[in-house]
Amino acid sequence: MKIYSADAWTIEELKEQIDDAGRRTLLVPAAESKQAVLDTFSELLDFPEDDGVDLDALHDSLHDVADAVTDDGEAPVTVIWQVPAVLRADRSFGVICETLQDAESYAGTSLEVIAVCV
């Protein structure tokens, strides 16, 4: 997982680099609480309704994304997660990062995560 400052890289610059590398971009907009982040990921990744909206569902859905790249020949995915200062100061930021890093480790090159501190 890479972490950048929005002062150093704009979202547009990152998306351009991702496109140039032949990858798909999943943009996760800023949310100020753990539950708001999970809700945002749930909407973007279409968590199964019976799984709930929690870290386990995030973990499983990211693994599903990586598996689709491998099994279905889809283009690899780079997640750009916009992280506001208020969330970075919360303990849940580290917990979410651990979940994202685990998914990256599982996925190999199929999934990358970039956190952009806004």
C-alpha cells in the first residue's frame, strides 16, 4: 500500500498513471469515520447484502475483485482511497489499512491500493 499526500499528487495525475499502466481505477471518496468508509467501499464493491458492512465484508470483497482479475482475465485494479485528516487521527485508519494491505498481499499484482491524504 502506498500513501501519498494530495499536495504531491492529484487524483487526476494518479488516475492517468494507472490508466497508462493498463489498470482499472476504483476511486473511494473521502469519508470521516470507519463506518462511513466501509459504507463507501460497500457501495463501490457491491458487498453481498447478507454479509453486512464490516471489515470482514471489505476483506472478502477485495479478494473477490482480485480473483476476478485472475479467473476472468479482467484488467488489474488500483484502488485510490481518499483519506481526510480526521480519519487518519482515528485508530480505525490503521485497522482499515491492515485490511487493505492484507488484500494486496493476497492479490499480488491484481490489486494495488493507494491512500491519498487529503
